[in-house]
Amino acid sequence: MDNKKTKQKNGILYLIATPIGNLGDMTPRAIEVMKNVGLLLAEDTRVTRKLLTHFEIKVPIRSYHGFNERKKLGSIIELLHDGKSIALVSDAGMPGISDPGSIMVTACRDEGIDVIVLPGASAGITALVASGFEIRGHLFEGFLPKKKKELDQKLQMLHAFPGAIVIYEAPSRIQKLIEKIASLMPNRMIHIAREMTKIHEEHFQDTASEISKRINETKPRGEYVIILAPLPPSKRERFELDETGILDFLAQCVESGISVKDASRLYCAVSGENRSEVYRVMNRSLKHNRE
């Protein structure tokens, strides 16, 4: 008789997208997986319990959010190694997009634990498609910095990016943000989406200066997605001839941990510039900064 202890098979980490408003957008596969995991991790358990009640899902639930994700990571990895499968959800949309998730995914990959992502709702992609803007080579920014100096620096960098830009903002801060965008780029076209998939869903599109006036005349409600339109071809041509724009975009990419190779690819995808030339400009700048 073999007395050796059988090695425990790892559990699976599931990242599950939840509806951004309309519960009808919950997929049958997501419901099935959530009913069969050993533990559910939620950004706000009060919000997620409403979802669980609606779909009659009865599993243990724990909080997992930006303030405790590193503290709880070790115990979660241990549970997965013990064979317990775990599902991670955010309050709405896809975990890992402006919500916790990436740290856990990286840890699971390092530990040899399988990670499966169940596709579903995403506020940014939904608003981007609804805008009608060219989305090739778009940039996802999510929530911008709260501190004035950091916000101003970020907007200066975004101003230089030639493609569409996706930004999230809370109703309490939307007026201030739109005013800043309007002061920096008053003629940039903007698409605003709020309360998507809900009864009072609303979309409106205009220049930044006109959007600023409209926002100031209404009481902001619901989470907002702001889509900055790509620069028009006439401005892109001037942009392409100016190395300052390329270097501004590179600085933003470096700050986000994006390589020079990927930064040049993103830039060229929306500007139409020669990739080898853009890469040369970027690489020369980084080399100069190191010297």
C-alpha cells in the first residue's frame, strides 16, 4: 500500500465580469461558475450580495478591495493551493479594470495556479463603441489622479495622445474634471456616457467647452465614462512633425510601465507615423536621459 500523500491539485481563480447596471447582462456561464466555486471575493460585499440573492447564488463571500488586497493575498493563494476554486468580482464590470485583480492574477501565474477570465460587461468598452469614434489604438486611463499637480501633468500628457482616450469619473468630481479638460483642449470632441444599461442611460457628445457648460447646468448623477475623441487628421499631421508630442506620449508610457517598443507601436497605430522613425526618436530620448 502506498502511504505517500497524494499531491493536492490547485484550485482555479476565476475573474468574472458582473453587470454595469442591467442584471440581464449577467451571463449563464458566470452564474454557473459562481454557484460552484468554494469562495467569492467581492469589492463591496453589500453590493455583491444583492446580485447573489437575485440569481440564488449561495456561496461564502469575503471582501477584497484596494485597501486590503495585499494583506489578504497570501491566505487566498494558500486556499487555491489547497484545491479551493475562487471567483473574484468587482461591484460592476470586469475585475482588474480600475478595480483590484491584477496583483492576484500575477501572484497566481507565479504560483502555477490557473486563471480563467469570464468575459462580460465593461463600461469603458461599452461607451467607446457607443461614441462612434475611431477606436484603433485607443488609450484606457480609467480614473485620473486626484491631486491637482498630478492631474494637470496627466492631462498635459493625454492632450498629446492622438487616439481616443477612455476616462472614468465619479459624479462628485465630474464638473471639475470637464472644466480642466475644456481649459486645456476646448475644441476636443468628447462623448459622455452615464447610467449605462440602466433606465436613465444617457449619452451626449460635443466639444469640451460645450460639454463643460452642459455639465454645470445639471446635477451630476451616476458614474461617468468620458471618451476623448481622436485628434482629427489635420492636427495629426502637425502632431507627427513635432517630436515633442512623441516624447510627451513616451513619458506617459514609461510612467505606466510600457516598453519603448510597445509605446512606439501604440503611437503609430493612431498617428500613421513610420514606426521605425518613432522608435528611433523614443529610444534616442531615453538614451539621452540615462547619460
